[in-house]
Amino acid sequence: GQSLEQPSEVTAVEGAIVQINCTYQTSGFYGLSWYQQHDGGAPTFLSYNGLDGLEETGRFSSFLSRSDSYGYLLLQELQMKDSASYFCAVRSDNTNAGKSTFGDGTTLTVKP
Amino acid sequence: NAGVTQTPKFRILKIGQSMTLQCTQDMNHNYMYWYRQDPGMGLKLIYYSVGAGITDKGEVPNGYNVSRSTTEDFPLRLELAAPSQTSVYFCASSSDGYGYTFGSGTRLTVV
């Protein structure tokens, strides 16, 4: 089976840095993705890591360690609009469809 | 550029009724997916498609059916609605299977 673990809630203050961790146990691994979802909205794609290391996109970075079955999303210079749920997702097969299994999400609250 | 469009946005069904959730994308993506999201939970894959005429079951397919007659459209059919199908349904598409573009969702309540 597939299993992804994320903290359910994280709180930080505006301007700070926050890290959201994701550990996974899956039958196959072909990459880790991160999505942001504001309350009542659609998930939006943030980043993808297929290989070990850090990927940076503006204020957001994502890291992967395949040997540790672990990744994280790093959000810098937090803004109030970053308050949302963040989901990690593992692509666990290498077929063309690239089906992904999602974690249950981490709710980030940014306080002034 | 509309992306992924889902209709309706909201629907209330009575137990035993049927309905079709519509999904269309204008990005010429081959890969399309249906997920459901229960409150406070992640997304569970219902069905997916790798192209017109090709569909396959995901993690939670029972009670649902899909078809893919064109690249653009991927409707999800609910037969004999049950309260357990109360959820938010998201359609998504992808060009490469790595990053998905999601629609805005359909909020379904079965009473």
C-alpha cells in the first residue's frame, strides 16, 4: 500500500520561515510533488522533485532524499496569503498516467 | 485560457439518484484524473485516463464510472448515489503526469 505522513497543522508568523515535512512508504517511487490549496479552492501545483536535492522557485523550495523516503517544502518570507493547506504527493508508478497518491495535508496558519 | 472546467459547482442529490459530473480541459493534455476529497483529508484517486478511449480504475472506483470519448472531456458518472459519496470532486489534467492542473471542484451532498 501507499502511505504518506505530514504534520496536520503548522503555525508561523509573517516574515518567518517554515518547513513542512513529508515521509512516505510506497510500493514505487518516481517523484514527490507539492500542492497548495486555499480554503474552498482547487489545489495548485507548486513543485516537483524527481531526484535528490533542493529545488527553488521564488520563496518556495522543495527538498527530496530518496534514501530516507523524505521530503520537505520550505516557505520563506511568509506572507498572510500563504495561509493554506499544503499536500505532498508521490508518483508511485512509471506508467504514462503518472498516478499520484496524496498525503492528508498540512494546514499552515500565518499570523501577523 | 480556461484550463480545467468542472460543472456543476454544487449539487444536492437524493439517495439512489444518479448524475454526471462534467470535466473539460482546453490544454490538449492526454492525462486526466478524477479525485475526491473528504473534509480534512487528502485526495483519493477514483479513475484516470491516458487518452481518448482509455480509462482505468484508481484507488476508490466503486459507485462511479467514466468515459473518455475525446481528449477534452472526461465525465464522471455516479450511479445510485449514497451518503458515502458526499464529497468534493476534483478533475485534473496533466501533459506529463508530473504536475496536475485541477478544476475548481464540484461539491456534492447526498441526502
